[in-house]
Amino acid sequence: MLVPMSTMAWFEVPDRAASPAATFTPFGRIAAAATLALGAAFQFAAFVTMPAFDETADRLRWIAENEARADLSKVFDILAMPFLFGTVLVYVLLTRQRSAKLAYAGGALLTCGMVGLSASQGFEVLQFTLAQDGRFSIAALADAVDNISSPPAITMLLLFIPGAFFGLLTMTVALWRSRAVPLVPVLLIPAFIVLDLPLQQGVAAHAVALVGACWIGWAILRATPPADPSRT
């Protein structure tokens, strides 16, 4: 059922005791919320630290001329990865109770996407190193980056883009049906996709993702554990 039971469901979890997060240990709820927030925060920091460029040559030239800031941006990107993998696990744990098939399908697709993103981060680290080395022509390096078509590179893109895209859409439906999180932050996931892919608004997209991640994390922290009958 895609229609919420009440207006309250848009902004908070109506029955916090029924949320799967209520069965987490106190440390587990803190860890889950921190994982969501840190993964999104590191990615947002990476995009804020480095300007967006339409041309690869302009991007590589900026990297060569602004080594400290460029390296900081890429450090944020890499630090985000373990938390992004953790985010997949948190989403699966939140959704498998009501939508097991969607949860596991979305989790598998998102894991593929994160593997592809990890490979992409390694490829970009090499780009940064070569651009900053000084022995290579920026124009030639940009041409090589733009025209890479080796089987490993194609595999990386096939894991990353379809995995992340379809994984996020599948997980959006699973989260919507789970009743484990408010509905507004769930809708921020497709909003992130639209801003990030077709519109190429990286900073805005990851700002939306950060708001959604923190909102869901807050809902996890507020989940009420079931009452212990032995104490009544």
C-alpha cells in the first residue's frame, strides 16, 4: 500500500515501537544513524570542496593547480565509501521485515553500485596523481580519460551506474512500504537521483541526500524498543 495511513507518517514514524530499528541495541541505533549521516556528509563535503567542471581538461587543470583542496575533496570521497556500504546494510535491515524481496534486491543492486563507485574512486585517484605529477600533458590526459573504453572500465561503469540507479529506486519503494522511516526523506532519494544524474547538480543533490540521511537517522534513534514483559 503506497498511501500513508496518516499525515504524521510523512514526517515521523507513527508507531516507533513497530519499527525494525526498535529491535536494535542502543549502540546499534547510534551506529546505524551515524553510518547514514557520515556517508552522506563525506560525499557532500567532497562536492562542496571541489568545483564542478563541464570539461575534463578544465577539471584536471584545476586539480593540478589546487593540489591541497583537490586532495581533500578526494579524501572525503574515499572516507565516504565504508559508510555508504554500511548504509546499504542499514536500509536492508530497516526494510526486510515488510518487503524482504525488495530489500534484498535493492541491497544487492546497491552493493554492485558501491563496488563500481569504489573502483571509480580508485580511477579518479590515479587521475589526480597524474594531473599533479607535472610530467604529463593535461590535454592528453583528459583525452585519455574521456575516451577510455577498456573492458575493466566498462565493467566498472556497468556496476556503478545501473546498480546505483536501480538499487536506489528499488530501495525507495522498500523504504516507503516499510513504515520504518518517515515518508518525506524517502522521497528525497528519487529527488537526489534527478538532481545528480539528469541535472548534474552535484552539490544540491548531495545536500538533499544529507538531509534525507540525517532525517532517517533521527527516526532510527527515536525508535522505541518493545516493552520487556519480565519487567511489568
